[in-house]
Amino acid sequence: MNGAIAGLQTGYARFGLVYSAPGIAVHVMKVIKKKTLTMKYLYIILLSTLTTTALARSGSDTLRLTLQQVVELAKANSIAAKQAATVRETKYWEYRTYKSAYQPQLALSGILPGYSKTFTQVQQPDGTILFQPVHNDNSSLELDFSQTITATGGTIYGTTQLQRFDDFDRKNVLYNGIPYGIGYKQPLFQFNELKWNKKIEPLKYNESKQAYIEAQEKIAIDVEGYFFDLLLAQVNLKIAETNLTNTEKILKVANLKYQLGKVSKNEILQLQLEQINAQKAVGTARRDMEIATLNLRSFTGQEGDDKIVLEAPKNISRMIVSSDKVLAEAYANRSDAIAFSRRLAEAARDVAKAKGQNGLTATLTANLGFSNTATNIPDVYKNPQNQQQLQVQLSIPILDWGRSKSRAKTALANQQFTEYAVEQDKQTFKQQIVTQVSLFNVMKEQLVYTAKADSIAGEKYQIARERYVLGDLSITDLGIAFRENDQAQRDYVAALRDFWGAYYQLRYLSLYDFETNKKITYN
């Protein structure tokens, strides 16, 4: 009995109770002396020493983050966000390049200087070759203007030129110039690339803008996974540490009961085994948490060694979504919806291009203007002589062994294939959204059920622990309650993960915020 009292004194001191050791001894002696009290009373006193929660420490080296904060960090700092921004900028400048082709073009070109001092061969009337010395400067300057015409695919252009020729051997200076000239070049019976580009390029640019928004939402989906990886690792560590603490305390109670002859040696060994397993679980949980922390830091672009503590989402979205609404927003906002139209337009363009390369092709060129030559610049612009040109170049395949026809048939077959593929992709697109809406609604319900199950499992575990201390429950049943409580906590985190994964997936598929009822945009 003295050994039991000594054990109680040590146990109370370790558990941090305010009772003094003499007070404990007196209390226990009174209990033993009173025949009307049972040993259960003693176990209830010991049970009050078991605590399962710990106060969270927060210091300057601890970074506490919510899911929304982690998502914003990833969108601002992650490599994926920077890549998305780079792609968006690239597409913007590609679009600007396309637009510039439809604007007036003004170019200045020339040869300044065109100095030459050499020998050049000159063929004589009798066919012989003489090498004559040449020492001159032939410089020129030209200003050109051009403007494409989208409807016809033609180009209207204008030019003004001035050329100076210096013959240093003969001390001569000559000027030749075109004060102004204007012309028009028109492809006939050919593929009009300008017209088709004007249909397709705006679609590609709009597609790229929506793709950037999708990339931002995809970051939210990815970082949500890393968030819950770390949150689960932290929950597992907390569970492991709590289980280790409780196992150690229950083992102390069991040792006291064993000294009083209330439990068998087998139960003591079982608890010792549970203690070893709990210690192993703590080590594994710490390793998993370090890996999950590293992954989250890497993805969000966070540097430093501050401890990250995640807060489980508490405010669950109550938004109500319908398949029709999500489908309507998806067709209005998604890049895939724009891609459907672009792919069909590109297929039609390829057919037009293949047909435009068959049969007769011709190019009409017409220009008029004035030119003159003189020994000084002012005289070049006095009484210039007019010049005119009209030219039609044509090409007619006579024998190509069906190559032109094969190109056209290939383009038509590809167009039909594209139409089928787009139709299939539209069905997949619709089915994916309908499925995701159903999944979101299911996950919202499952989260409520899982939260209730977690609460029940926690209460059940608390009762099981009390019953074991009172000697009313076997060590096997206590172990089952342990595991059920642990699994219920993990299931709740998994339910949170599934719900928020479905939530961000829904935003990604529709590019619409159903909580604010606004389209998702990014500056």
C-alpha cells in the first residue's frame, strides 16, 4: 500500500495537479479506511489528471495561414503564376504583331554610301573581256508607304526615291529620282490570308486571355492539394502526440492498478506496445509534416524557415449551384468554348487555302508615277516624265497528277474530322461540368456528416477512456476507440479537402464566382 501511495504522489506531481503530496496521502488513507467507498473513486481521481489538449504556441517565428491566404500567396509568388503571366504577355505581343499587319506601313530604306573602287569586267564587241577601273559612289534613298486591303487581299503602295551617282574618274555627278509613284497589287483566284487571319487571330487572343484566368484557378486547385497535405500532416502529428501522451498517462494508471491487483500483466504489456507504436507514429508524422511543409513552400514561392501552422477552413461555402447555370457560364467564359469556334474556323481556312492553290492563279500589278534625271536635285523635280506599268502574272497547272485535287480532298477530310472531334469535346465538356456540379453538392453534404461523425467519435473515445480507468472496459476496446477517434479526425480533414477541391474545380470549369455572382477576372 505504501508503494501505491508513493506512485500516486509521483503521478499527481507529473500531471501538474495542485494537491500536495501529504494531502494525497491523507486522502488515500481515508479512502482505504472507509469501507463504503470502492476503488472506483480512486480511479476517478486519477482520471481527472488526464488531459488531451495542448495550448498552441504562437511566436514571431510562426506563420499562421488560412486556405484563402495560401491560395493568394500561390497566385502572387508561385512559379506557375509567373509562367502564366509570361504566356499571357507572349500572346498579347503576338496579337499586336497580327494587328500591325492591317495598319499603314511606312519604311525608309537606302544605300548610304555605295562607294566602290575596283576593276570590273567589260565585254567587248568582239567577245573579248577587258577589266576597266571603276571608282564611284552610287547612293540612294527610298521612302515607301503600303496599306493592305483585307476584303480583297490586295496591297496599295506608294513610293518616292532619290539616287545620286558620283563618277570620281570623270568628275561627274548625276541624280535620278521618282518624285512620287503609286501602285496596286492584287492576287487573283488565290487564298486570302488577311481575311482568314482576321477571323481566327481575335479568337486566339481571346482564348489566351481566358486561358490565363484558367491558369490562375488551376493554381488554386493545385495549392489546395498542398494545403491539405500539410494540414493532414499537422493533424496526424497532433493525433500522434496526443495519443503518446494519453498512452503514457494511461500506462501510469494501469501500473497503479496492477500494483493493486486490478489488471493483468498482459494489459501492461499491451499498453507498453501501444506506447512504442505511438512513439513511432510521432516520428513518422514529423517526417511527413516536414515533407509537406517543403512542398507547400516550394509551390507558393515562400522562403525562410518560419514554422507554418495552417488553420482548417471553418466557414464553409453555402452557395447553391445548378448545372444549367454552370454550363451557361462555362460556354461564355472558358477558353475551351472559344477553342471550339477557333478549331472549326482553322479547318475551314485550310480548305480555302487548299482550293486557292488549285487551278488558275494570277497576280495583277499596276502602278503609275513620275521619274526624272538631272545633274542636281531641284531639276529632278522639274518637269518629270510620267511612267506607267500594268502587268498580270498567271500560272495554270496543266499536269500535276492529281496533286492539287488531293490537297483539297485532304483538307476537306480534315475539316470533317475536326467537326466530329469538336462535337465529341463539347459532349465531354458538358458531361464534366454536370458531374462536377453533382460532386460539389455531394461533398457539401458529406462534410456535414463527417463533422458529426468526428464529434461522435471524440465523445465515444472520451467515454471509453473513462470506462477503462474505472475498470469497466478492456484494453482491446480502448484501442478500438483510439483508432476510431483518430480515423474520424482524418476523415474530417479528407472531407474538407474533397469539398474545397470540388469548390475550386467548379470555379475553374466555369470561371465564375458563385458566391459573389460575378465573372472571375484578373488584372
